[in-house]
Amino acid sequence: MTLSEFQLISKIKSLLPADACNQGIGDDCAVIKGSPYDTLVTTDILAEDVHFKLDYYSFADIGYKSCIVNASDILAMGGEVTGFFVSIAVPKKLTDENILDFYAGFKEAMEPFGVTILGGDTTSSPSGFFISITAVGRVTSGKALLRSGAKPGDTVYVLGRLGEGAYGLHLLLDKGVRDRNNVFVQAHLRPRLFPNEWRKIREGYTITAAIDVSDGLFADLGHILEESGVGAEIDIDVDWTPVSGLLSAGIATDEALGYIQGGGEDYALVFTSRERVDGALAIGRIVKGEGLYRIASGERIRVEKTGYKHF
Ligand code: ADP
Ligand code: MG
């Protein structure tokens, strides 16, 4: 294959008939119109040796994370989770217990949402464990938070953690750390979402755009900028400690900032609002024009496109 992931998706989109009513490809979830609620749908694959490795993930961790990454996309649209569909392709090397542990982990992650698994599919796999999750959610009609709503003058906020899961992956892959109690390893294996804090913010303020950080703060904020036709300035000198434990853990500032700006895997929410929002960290502002800029010691530096590339 020669196309990048995003080029491929855009090519697929261009081959399809348009949908005049519902909103399809291009945001964290599809929005299927209804009344009084629109239905949100998102789907994600987790593939062995691409998204997880069996030598450091327990099956319960895989189940846990499969739930979180999908729930995160529902939250990013401002929705409440309705339920999940879980499909698995199981290689011969797995035991019955492995699969039951996977579901135990999924159940644990699902608990705060007060919902259940509503269906799925089961098949064998010639090699590798594959998981496909679909999450369904709902949002008051017309109120889904899109990537396209940011306006010049809005403030950019973060709710959640940044850089910790990516640093945890670095510890697992490059440093051979296997201590499950290490906070960064834990952040990688079992990322934390903040559904209650987020609901409070949505109820208290007008949010103009939102996305969850799966590929990196700058990469995912970049999607908001592209879809909204605006630019942003991010204040690098802001105190990041409320959203990341990396700086206070003795990691060199440049390295920590690299993970905070570029690391995916934490599923923090990046959102914009015209208002001064309590309970989230303000990191910069939306400006006219295009492009993402870091403001450091008063200097304005253009950020080139970053983020995790699948191929
Ligand atoms: P996220 O990181 O939020 O899960 P993705 O980057 O995976 O989002 O997907 C971006 C958009 O492209 C979503 O709207 C998704 O539904 C759509 N998409 C991804 N892959 C395909 C595909 N193979 N066919 C159709 N739509 C796709
Ligand atoms: Mg997303």
C-alpha cells in the first residue's frame, strides 16, 4: 500500500454516495439523526502486535482498553454511552480463561457507564487475536460536539491525562519495565477517562468543538483546526502538571514535553469554548488563519504535522 491511513479513508469516502441526513466519515463518531436524541456510533479494531502485545498486556487489560478507546469517542462527541458490541477473532493459542479474562476487564471498564454488551460476533483467527468493538451512544438532537465548531477567540482546553500512556509504552518497549504498578505503565494498559467531570463541563459551559487524543495532542488538535478552518496557538510554558505526572516524576523537561505534545494513548479530551471553563486546563487559543503554533518564551513557532501513523 502506498496511501497513508488518512489518504485511504478519504479515498474510500470519495467513492461512497453522500448521506444528506446523517453525518458519516470524518469525526470521532457517526451521528445518526433522531428525536429527541441523535445516535452516535463508533467502531475500532484492536489487533495483536499492532495495538497490544501479549507479553505485557494481560487479557483483562486488553478487554479494559478495548472498552475505553471506544467509550472515549462517544465522550468526545458529547454523548452518553448506550452499549457496546464486541467481536473477537480467536487464535488457537488462547485458552477459555484468556477470553473470560478479556470480558472481565471489559466489564470493569464499562461499569462507570452503567451499560452492557449488547451483542457481537465470534470467529477463529489463523494467527493473532483481533478485536472489533462498536460503541453506541446518544446525545440530544443537534448537540453532538463536532471537530468543526472551533472559532477564533475560543480557548483550547484539555481534560484528562497527557503523555503518560505514551511514556508507559516507552518504559514497556524500550526499558523492559514490567512493573504493573508503575503509574505510567498503568496509564498505558488502563487509560483513565473522566466521564463525570466532562458531563459537568458540558452542562456548565458551551463547548464549540471536541476530539479525544488517540494519536497525540498536536495531531488530534490538528484535526479540529482542519475541520474548523482555523489555527491555534499553544502556550508551551503553561504548567502541565494538572494533566501530566511526567514533569514531577523527574523526567527531563524536553522529553516530558515531547510526550505531552506528541504522545497518544491517554484519551484525554481536547475541546474549545468561548467561556472560561473551570475544571479543565487552558493551553492556548484558536486564531484566524490556519496552522498550529507553539508559543514558547514569547516566540511563535509553527508545528509540523505529527502523530502516530498506522501505515
Ligand atoms: P478515531 O481515531 O477517532 O477512532 P479514525 O482516525 O479511526 O478515528 O477514523 C476517522 C474517521 O474515518 C471516522 O469517521 C471513521 O469512522 C472513518 N473510517 C476509518 N476507517 C474507515 C474505513 N475503512 N471505512 C470507512 N470509514 C472509515
Ligand atoms: Mg477519536
